[in-house]
Amino acid sequence: MAMEEKEVGFLGLGIMGKAMATNLLRNGFKVTVWNRTLSKCDELVENGASIGETPAAVIKKCKCTIAMLSDPKAALSVVFDKEGVLEQICSGKGYIDMSTVDADTSSKINEAITSRGGHFIEAPVSGSKKPAEDGQLVILAAGEKALYEEAIPAFNVLGKRSFYLGQVGNGAKMKLVVNMIMGSMMNALSEGLALASTSGLDPQNLLDVLDLGAIANPMFKMKGPTMIQNNYSPAFPLKHQQKDMRLALALGDENAVSMPVAAAANEAFKKARSMGLGDLDFSAVFEATKICYFESLVGFQEGQEHGIRGP
């Protein structure tokens, strides 16, 4: 199970997984990759990776396998479906799920892996495409401490810091809380940019002011300029952000925590998805904000035409 030989399997080569697997290759790891669309493995194979035809084949070959999948459904499918992880997991093999899922999903995977003698940790990450490419992710691990310690060489390549958070489920919960805050902040920025523009202010001036004040942060600095240019090249797809908001709200329900700000932010992301923006960057929620403003403006103007006045 140890990574002294620097050999690892990797399941899932989306925006994040591809960058992470590439970093492992660049840092001397022998990587065997799998993706549901196998053609996505080609570039990694050209850079020295081996290919596994199925998740089971990767597990059979490697003592430790990392998964980076899109959502709970995909994470469960890779483990439980035919030719999945469970067909080859056994004593001495480790499975590290770095997908963003809910705690229940992570617990189901943990129980299945460990019941067959395997070892498991969840390790979702904070960070998007650029931090993944630069090896600057923040890793939120939980589960078997021994496997966590053995995974440190890989985590040191993938991230700038790793946290061990205790029992399985804690990593998933921490990631959902982080992404819930991030999604709420993105909606606040979108509304601020829309308000500035419609009030006759230069939105770039707003970004400059924010960057010099107490609420300056890397996300506003990075996303703000591209938002006012209507550039939403995906670093973190909006559909995944909305999924995380939904899962965070479910966690709030489970713990009787009122989350009206997050609930409103989730509705904005849902609006953006209904507009066909799900595959764009999550900052494309700005487009939904602008549409909502336009709709309210038209409604106000129509009301005036019928003798209705605002407050």
C-alpha cells in the first residue's frame, strides 16, 4: 500500500483529474489512468502514463488508486458497477477518493472498500484548474490515518497543504462548507458588479476598490476581470458549483442550520443552469444576475405604463 515505488492509479480525467495526474507524472510517479471516455487518456499516455481499460484493471495493477470524479453518482458508479473498484480491491490496496461528494456517499464507499480488506480515505480538494495545474490545491483528508500518511508524497505533489480531519465524512463536509461560502461570495460579487454597472459606475473601479479593502481576496481578483469581459472559460464548471450548493444545503437541513444566503445563491446557480450555462465557469452566474435585473427592470417599466409605482 505504501507509495515508496511512486506508482499510483488515477480514475477520472476531467478538468481537475487531468491536471492532477499530469503533475504526478511530472514528479516521477508511475501513473495508470482510466477515464469513462478512454480517448481522454491519450495525452497522459503520450506523457508516459499507462492505461487501464476499466477501474477494476487499474485497481488490480496498482497498490494505491486515486479517484477524481464529477459527482456522487459517478463516484458510486466507479466503485459499485461491473468492472468497478470492488471487483479487485483487497487487503493491501488503498483507495483515495478526491471527488467532491456528500458524507453519506463517502461513507458508503468506505464501508464497501474496507469490508473487502481495502484501505480508504476521502480527500476532496479546495482549488480549481489553475491550482491543480500548479500543484497548489488544499487537500481535506479523512479516514484511515495510516493511508493518509502513506499518501503524503502524492499529496505534496498535488497540493500546498494537506489537512487530516479525522473520521470519514469530515473531509466531505469541510469541502461542502468551503464551496458553499465560495458560491455565496461569487453571487455577492455578481450582484455588486451588476449594481455598479447599472448605477453608472465603472465595474473595474469597483474591483480596484475591493482589492484594496478588508474583503480583498484571490477569487475576486482572479474572476472579476474575466466576468466584466464576459469570459467564462471553465476552471470550475457552474454545474458542479450548483451541485455543491445543493449538497451543502442538504447538510444544513440535516443539522437544522438555517442558510438563507446559501439558498438564494443556489437559486441563482440553478437559474444559470436553466440558461444553458452549466458547462461554463461558475462565475457565469453573473449572466443570470444580469438577466434577473433586466427582467425586474422590464417589470417595473411595464408597471409604470399601467399606473403602478415602485416603493
